[in-house]
Amino acid sequence: MRQAEKVDLGSDDWTMEIRPYASAFHFPIKELWEYRDLLFLFVRRDFKTMYKQTILGPAWILLSPLLTTGMFSLIFGRIAGISTDGTPAFLFYMAGNILWNYFSSCLSAASSTFIGNAGLFGKVYFPRIVVPASSAVSKLITFGAQFLLFLAWGFLLFPAVKLAPIVADIASRTPPLLTWLCLMTPILLVMLALLAIGTGMILASLTAKYRDLQVLVGFGVQLWMYASPIVYPLSQIPGKWRILLSLNPVAYIVECFRYGWLGSGIVSIPNLMIGLGIILLILFVGTVMFNKTQRNFMDTV
């Protein structure tokens, strides 16, 4: 990786010196801020190209979770008969689906940082971490639209379901904890984004050298979904397996989100803290591997 520094040439003139980072432990937070205009340019590019040359265009943002949730409701709800803890099946699956869509799309985009942008990286300097960071921001637009669909669906078709503090005040039957958990939604999204970026940087570093690992990324993401309570509630997992599942940060993030908006699920602040620690560890490892890989990436492609 190269870092840019201002160099005094003896007058008011200065130029940019680009040189390798001295340490693999460097996290370019300052550079991210300095290149924020480029970050939002990437966000705009990603959103415009996401549904380019499609018949329905951005309508897929809403159609995709509806179709997937409908399939989950039929297969896992009707045919398999998996419990949803008393929550309407469609809302139960949609809550998990929109969170997983955000996480998996950020992870997939971050994991292809080097392979997908090799041509761009060879032409111009900018902090490479801008690419996975911009993916996490651009996917927030999709999540925001799907989240509004989730709320609209609950208010219009299931008004008795406890979806928000406003409804809780009217119904007068929702515990105060529900209000605070609703407010935790931005924190849960930040945790998912950091986990996706950290994991994605690890995968990007590995696939840059071993291309055949790209085949396993999609399969691994699919397995991760079934190891998370997306199509089943955490309450259905036996106790000994639930301890193992607590090592998956996505599990209690999804459960906390469901409890906050639907009033069902298992909320464990200690497990959320453990999940946060795992996320920060993954982000740290991903940053180190990312910095090491980007030093000589262009020599290996």
C-alpha cells in the first residue's frame, strides 16, 4: 500500500509523496476522511450499476426480499413447520432476511476488492480500503428501502404486532426494553458492517493469491446463513449448541433486532459484547492481512 504525505519544497509549493506504509497495522482512518468525496462517488457508482440494464431496475430492491421471504414462509413455515415464536411468519422471516441481505452483500463486495478492481488499482492511488467501505455505505440504501417495506408491511397488514415504540404506547402492553432495543438498530448495523468489512478483507487477501478460493466464498456465505437464526429462532436451538452459536456474532444481532421490532427472540447483552469483541478481532486481522496484500498485489495479478 502507498501512503501520501505533503512535502515542503522550500516555498508555498508542495507535492504528494507516495510510499509504502511502514506498518501492516496501519488503519487509514485519516485517509478515509480525506478521500470521503471519492467514497461517496463509489457509493453513487455502485448504486447506479447495481440494477443497470434490468427490466424492473430499483424495483428489485423491494421485490427481492418479498420473493425470498415468501419462499422461506412456504418452505420453512408451512412445509417444515418451524416455529417463529408466535410472530407472524412473513414478518419473522423478513426481519432476518433484510439483515442477512445487507451483511452478505457487503461481505461479497468486500471479498472481491482486489480481483474486481485490479484495473483501477493499477492506474491511480487512493486508500484501497475506500472500496469495501463504500460497499458497506451503498448497501445501506438498499437496507433502508427494505427496512421501510418491513415496517409498512407490519403496520398495514399486522397492526397488532408490536413494531415500534409508538405502537407500544398505544397498545400499552410492550415492555420498556423494547423502546431501547429499537434504538439499537443503528448500532447493530454498524456491527454487521464492520464484521462484513473485516471478513471481506480477509477473503480478499486470500483470493488475491489463491484464486480458486473464490469458488468457496459463495458456498461459505450460504453455510453461514444456516448457522445464523435467519430461518429459525434461537429458542429452537438446544442449550449446548446455543453456546457454540454464540461465537457467531450475526446470531445475537438478528435476535436483538427481532426482539426490538417484533417482541420475540432472545436478547443477551453479554453475548452481544462477546460478538463485538469477535468483530473487532476479525477487523484487526483483516486490516493486517489487507495491508500486507496491497503492498505487492499489482505484482501478482
